[in-house]
Amino acid sequence: MPNELGDPARPTRIILNFSHRCNMACEWCYVPFGGSPPTAETCLRIVARCKEIGMAVVTLGGGDPFIYPFLPDLIASAKQAGLLVHVDTNAIAMRQTPDTARLIEECIDLIGVPLDGPSAYIHGMMRSSPGHFDVLMKRLSWLEPYREKIKINTVVTSLNAASLPELGRLITRLNPARWSLYQYWPLSLGAKSVSRHGIDHQSFMSAVRAINPLGRIQIEVNPLPSRRLTYPFVSHEGVLYTHSLSSLGDYEMLGSLFDNGVVERMFSRCGPERVEAQSRYQLSEG
């Protein structure tokens, strides 16, 4: 069962979603929040199990994982296990403290933050949060010393597609290592917003092509079809799931991460032709 980073035989990345609750209410969000609150003990077991089954990269997302006090210990445990640690956060609960700085320096290989518009108005409209843009600008300014670890994530919908060239100019000034653009996906609960946010493949690609080159910033373009079955998910309760094989708009629960049969089923779904490119996870090795 073990695997190594770059081995094309099996996926090497797993996303641990803290799907109990979120401190934002983005109308297009596809994470089905609910269930019991996460516990440190279970999450530590999940991280250890991810290493045991051969994963090389763990993404801690949600929701905002920084709302949980045990997150630093979980990140340190993942790093000590030899995993590359990628944290996705909306940055609201990420405090600008020496302890957070030390955590980023010593244990986090990649940290992703969202930015969906070049202004407070557009970003606030996308995120249903008028003040979030200003929070992000403060956090990104504080994170500047760690620019080689920063990835900015943009969800592209019909509402913000025309603003991508202007957003690109802001991204250039912020100077992250990477900028990832994701076509809006009417997945799970996010499907309720398709009339407001829906964007077809051609319109998405046209919007992306309008962006001027950003120098050394690497741009990752993620149209909807390329995102299916490239990696598995695990909930904070230890339930393994993937995107559905039969429906573009659903997930499929496979069972417990601690069940070897379920894990093998996951590997059979996220097969060689679906493995996500690994280049973004070489940052800490160069």
C-alpha cells in the first residue's frame, strides 16, 4: 500500500476537510457542513493513517481549520510523520502572532488563501462578506516573508470573470508563489447558486486567457472536468469519500479511512490517469 511522491501509480494527496462548521457563508460553497465537532484525538489518528496508507501530502481545509485550537499540534504531527503539509484557510481565524509565524516557518509547506476579486466590492459579493477583503489584505501583508509558501485561490464564476485582468494586477503586487483559478462547480450544496454563478467551460477559459503574464508567479488553471477524482477526501470523523462516478454534482461516501478495503476502493477510483500534478508540493525541497 505505501506510495511515494511522484509515483504515478496512485494518488499521493488527501484532503482532510473540517466540515463541522465554517466562519463564512459563501453561497456557492460545496462543502456539506454538519456532524459532530472534530476532536484532536480522531484528527491525529487520521493524519497517522494517511501516512500509513502511503499518502505524501495532506491538505487541511474546510471550513477554516484555524478555528480549532488543536490545529498547531495536528500540523506538527503531520510534519513529524513526514507528510508535506498544505493548509487552506480563509485567514479569518489565522492570528498574526509569533506562534503562527513559527508554525508556518517550521511545519507548513504551502498555505492557500482565497481572493475572488480585485476590490472589496467584488470579493465581498463573491464571498457574501463585505469585510473579508480587508482582512485578507492585512493577512497577506503579514505573510509576505513567506511568499514562497503562499498560494492564492480564486473561484471563477459569472460574477467575477470579467474582473480577472484587474485581479491579476493585484496578484502581481501581492506576489505569491502561485495563483490557482478554479471554475465554479455546482457541486453538492453549491448547486443552489448555479443561476447566479454558473459559467461554462468556454467562458471560463476566455476569462483566464485575458489575464496578462504575472512574471515568476505560477498560474494553475483548473477547469471543472480536470478536478474530478484527482484526489480523495476524508472528513474530520474519518469518513473517506470521492467525487461521484455517476453524477458530476455529488460526492460518494466510501466508508472508514481505517478500513483497508475502503482504502483500496478509493485507490481504484483515484487511479493513474487521474493523479493531480505534484509540482506545487516540491516547494519546500527546492
